[in-house]
Amino acid sequence: MNKVKQFTKKGKVADYIPALSLANPADVAVSIYDGTNTCFSEGNHNQLFTLQSISKVLTLALALMDHGEEVVFSKVGMEPTGDPFNSISKLESQIPSKPLNPMINAGALAVTSLIKGSSNEEKLSRLLDFVRELSGNRSIQFNKEVAQSEFETADLNRALSYFMKQHGVISGDVDELLDLYTKQCAIEVNCEDLAKIGYALAHQGEHPNDKYSIIPSEIARLVKTFMVTCGMYNASGEFAIRVGIPAKSGVSGGVVGAVPGNIGIGIYGPALDDKGNSIAGMKLLELLSSRYQLSIF
Ligand code: DON
């Protein structure tokens, strides 16, 4: 931990969502879960933070469980972009204009629009129950201030949504979709919750303590593959080479890692690098991977 703490000084806390700028850039924490009911943790692992883009992995799994591959991949592709997560450029140049993958904002918005439920309350409550089950933590909630702060400043995501609505990728009210999307991004966890979610994904969708199946193994496999190809935004290629662990980051500074058949890793470090990944978190994962030979390649 001491080896990576210094890197926090080189990063910057996300401030395009005003509520995220309140995080302490010096924070770094890690939890590792191996299925034995206790997490190994270092740093402030009780610190709560919001899932942000890590939620994209979970909504993808839920949408696939709700509708199956054919429906989901008629709305969103499977290819990495090499562009920043909020880029609009490929939407316009791509024919048909469906988003390239579910880990960029456009793709995640399309996936969120597929979650089953008769109202946003029901959809959010299904998603929260899913996250609670995967982490084994029944008390998980979403942070209202962070959700509201993003909702008020989400004009780029609104633009992406209107573009997709015009092109028939999504239907329905855009602000309703933004309401659900910003709440999903504001779901609050700590490192231990993330490590357990990582463990569930690493173990074909099994409950982290009770070992029954939550996510069908084929969907868990598919989700981990997206984590490898697109999980760390446009740094996914370098991350695969340096770390080689299926992982997904969020602009709050969280990272979930799922070492197939092995451990789940939860990281928090809100100081971000220029691609939007936790700067100390990336370093920590690199060290862990090399010391314990965790790369899947
Ligand atoms: O849509 C947004 O801008 C945020 N709620 C999530 C962004 C994030 O974590 C990075 N996305 N890949």
C-alpha cells in the first residue's frame, strides 16, 4: 500500500459530477475476497463510494438475464472503441448507429433502458436487490445527492440518449432513463462489497458466501470478457498487458477485479489518471498481479 500511496498525488478527483469532487484524493483502499467469509483489506476499506461505471457491468448482467443475448446485442455491440467513455463520435459514424459496447456511456444507457420493471422505482429496486445479493450486503443503497448532482449535469448523456432515440436504439422518455441511470451510478458500496461482487463474477455468478447461482455462468463469462476488452475505458489494452485481470473502473475511483476461479478484488482510490481510472488503483493491481501471478494471459 505504501508503494502506491505516492501515486495519488499525480491524479485528480473527478469533478464533472460536482458531488464527486468532495472525495479525498489521498484515499487508497483494497479488499481481496477468496470465498472464505472474511476479506483481507488495507486502507480505509469502510469508506463508501459510488459505483459509477462499475454499475455498467451489473446492469449488463441483469439485462441479459431479463432478455437474453439476442435482444441485448440488437441494441449494443461487442467491440472496444479506443475512445473516451462519453464520446459521441462513433455513434454518428457507425451504421446502424447502435453503440459499440455496453461499457461506454451510450451503450450503458441503451442497456439500462432494457431493465425490466413497470416503473423506475421497480427497475431500481430490482437492480439494488441484485447488487445486494452479489455483495452479500443487504444494506446497500444509492446516494441521493450524487444521483441528483449527476442528473443536473448530465447533458452529454442526455445528448447521447436523444441521438439513440432518434435512431431507434432506445425508446421512451429520456429524462426517465437519465433518472434511472444516474441512480444506478450512485449506488454506494465499500471495497469489501466490490471484492465480493468481483468474487461472484470470478466464480460464474455464484453468491459470494452461500455459493448458489445468481448469474448464469454463460452471462458471467460474457460480462468478464467485456471487462477485459472495454472495462478500463480506452486504457483497456495497456491494462490487459500490464495487469491481465478482468476489471471495471468508475470515475468515483472504484475498481472491481474478478480473477476467474480465484479471488475478487475491490479497490478505491478517487485520484484518477487522464483516462479516468484510479491512478493508485491501477498501480496496486499491477503489483498484485505480478506478485501473485494473477494475469489470465
Ligand atoms: O455517465 C457518467 O458520466 C458517470 N455516471 C459514469 C462515468 C464513469 O464512471 C466512467 N464511464 N465509463
